[in-house]
Amino acid sequence: MKELIEKINAGIEAFKTDAELQAEKGNKAAGTRARKSSLELEKLFKEFRKTSLEASKG
């Protein structure tokens, strides 16, 4: 679970960096990377939810 949380934190940092570049400088490539990061984060959050529920049960 610790590795999963580290992956989520790294993904959030990558998303924040790219989203800020798009918002502040209009960088289209950064916007594409931010959208891709958001999809990856969605998968990681679902995995975290599943893992967290299993841990709370057992």
C-alpha cells in the first residue's frame, strides 16, 4: 500500500506541474500530459480504494 501511495503522490506532482504550465503559459503539450496524468491517477485511486477496503476488513 505504501508503494501505491508513493505512485499517487508522484502522479499528483506531475499533474500539478503540467496543469500549471498549461494554465499559465498556454503550453498545449503540458495540457496533454496533464490529461494523461489525470487518467492514470483515476486508475491509481480506484486501486487505492480497493486496497484500502481490503485492509480495513482484514
